[in-house]
Amino acid sequence: MADPLTPGIVAGRLSQDEVAANFADLHQPLDPHEASVAADRCYFCYDAPCVTACPTAIDIPLFIRQIATGQPEAAGKTIMDQNILGGMCARVCPTEDLCEGACVREAAEGKPVEIGRLQRHATDSLMARQGHPFRRDASTGKRVAVVGAGPAGLACAHRLAIRGHDVVLYDAKDKLGGLNEFGIAAYKSTGDFAAREVEWLCQIGGIERRPGAALGVNLTLEELRSEYDAVFLGVGLGGVNDLDAEGAGREGVMDAVGFIAALRQADDLTKLPVGRNVVVIGGGMTAVDVAVQSKLLGAENVTIAYRRGKDRMGASEYEQNLATSKGVRIIFNAQPVAVHGNGAAAEIELEYTADDGTGLRGTGETLRLPADQVFKAIGQVLTFQGLELDGRKICVSGAGRTSLDGVWAGGDCTPGDDLTVVAVAEGRDAAEDIHARLMAVASEPAGAVIGEDARA
């Protein structure tokens, strides 16, 4: 049934069977024979460019050789030594721009080794094994607070637990996983994989989970600093930028991040309302994810409007092609001017843009599109305050050290690419830096003054 305020946004546009088919796994897992064949294509390069291209520096030739010799679980351990969320990264990494884009077979033949699918085969094999493959070091007696249970926080917590520290993992939501749980397109991470990965990771022990705790609401940084030996912040970007257009407050204008989260948590996707004519404003991965999923839910016309050219779009060329293959139209060099309608959105007015070298400007030429549902996918903002910022994110140096002594940060809330694999690397490296700092402090004689190098 339609909402009387937004009559074009309804649930049940497609049947259960149609929705199930649309949201099936984007890339089916390899069976053992397929994995063996795919692994045989690897040249096992010395100084392999794929390793350099991987933000977590996984030894890709080694794990592929392990698959080729019938040791997928050993390959999974090789991957997770560097990237404890290797299972999710195998599903969501833009491999075409990272490891596979650097593969020598891509350069020579235009067809890289299928590193992402091989990584999934290995990590799924390891996770299916009984027991956790990692063991904790002897207890250090140190306690660390990790705030944010997304990729950065989970990677940090796991590595700290390995080093023998006791970790308390806080998250604002009642369900842990962060972006992996609430922000990934459902066809990339099917079923409850994100939740299962969290449970698997926490088998290491030494990680106490406290959901429903948000900085600035029922948790303060001052309290954490006084209670724990160190603090890591992986709080992500909780706010969403406003749409600077007339009529942006009309019914039917929605936050893309919130819609994706609702979709990810829905028990029955046929009950999730979607418009007939959907327009997405933005050019990043979120824009593509919400556009494609709207189409898969049964929207008739879905358009992405991006204010700059194709070469400036944040979503990779692969993601752009995926969108168009699903029937999504992409309009470049167009920015929103107004959302028209009588209370609810009915049309969106766009203005064409140009960049003559002095900056982006409107040309004065406009077009109108039917739009009963408009998604804002124009970036997110940090909602937490209290640390020195680098623009709109937390300023860090070294391996995630913030402007406050004893506080580290990583993931989307810090400068750098907003990718799951980057967040994992930053959480892991911050954990090692925290460990080194805590052990240096522990080794100081009583009453000793810690030198500047130790504090750095």
C-alpha cells in the first residue's frame, strides 16, 4: 500500500521470486576445481605488483600457490594474517582498481587472475573450519577501548586481543559490523555473512562487546581516557550532507545511507517501499549501490545525476558499468536545482555544469526528470567533536595517532580512501602502534618520564 504523502513509493513492485533472483550473490563462489584452474593462471611474480596494490599487503602469490597445491585453509590463514576481514574484502573490494588492476596478466591479456574470488574461496574455507586459527599472547593486563565496530574497529580489536590486551568494543548500534553490516549492497554480501564474520572474529577471546553506546550520547572521550590505557576511534562518518536545492525537504527526498541500512536489515525485501521514478544525486559507491538496489526492487526508471564528468566519478568504472548493465541511467555534469511537487516530490530539476579550469559552474541550461523518490548520496560528515580535524575528518599522524595523547583513530573518520580494506589496514596498524606504546610504558621504571619518542 502506498503512503498517502508519497503515493509513488510502494512496496511489492516485484514478487518474492523476482527479488530473490535479483539479490542473489553478485559473484558466485568458486568450487574447488574452479579455484584450482583460476589459481593456475597466476605467474607467482617476484615483487608482485598485486601485493603492492593491496592496502593490507596480503602475500597474494603465496596464498594463490597454496590454493593451487590444495591448501585453501592455509591460504585463508595467509590472507587473515594481514587482513582479518579478508572474507568481506573478497566480496566488496574494488579489485579492478587494486590487486587485479595491477596484475601482470591484466596488462598483458586484459584478463587478470581472479584474485578476489580466490581470496573468497580461501577465507570461506578457513572460516568453515572448527575453531579459530589465531591464539592470544599472554595477558598484558592492559585494557583498550575500541569505539566503533566497523572494519577499522574490528581489525583493531582483533589485533589487540592477539597481543594479549583486553578490549572493550563499543558501538552506537545494537548490531555490530558498521559499514559491513549496514552499508554494503545486499547483492555483494548476501545472507548474514557480516554478522557471521563478527562472531568468527570474536572467537579470539578477550573482546567484550558493548553495543548501544555512542560518543556524545552515553559515552564520553574523557571517561574512556580515564578508564582505559588507550582508546581507538573507528566511528566512521555518521552524518549526511544536506542537499542544496529548493524543495529538498519534500516528502520522498531521502538519505541513501539510511535506505541502504534499512534494506540490509529487512527480513522481506518485497515489503521495502521504492519509487517508480528514482533519481540519485551523487557519484560515489553509495550512489551506485542505492541506484542499483532501487532497480532490483522494481523501480521503473532509475537515474544517477553527478555534477562532474565521468572521469571524476568516485565510483569505479566497473561499478558504473554494473549500474548501467542493470538499467540505471547516469547523467554526468548535472547538479540539482530544485525538487518540484505538491508536498511530495514529483520532479527534479537539474542544471548542466561545466568546468573551465576555474571551478565548477552552472551553465544555466536545465532539464527536468520525473522523480517520486530522490536519494541524497552526496557524502557523509563526522558527527563527533573533540579532536583536531583535518578538514572534515580527524587529523592523524603515524599509525593513527590523534592530537590527544593515548587516543588513536582510523577508518572513514580519518583522511584517506573510504574503503573497507583501507579501514582494516588502518585499524590493524593502529593496534600495533598502541601495543608498542603500552609495552614501552610498561617497561619504564617506576617514576620514569617517558621521552618524546615514546610519546610520538
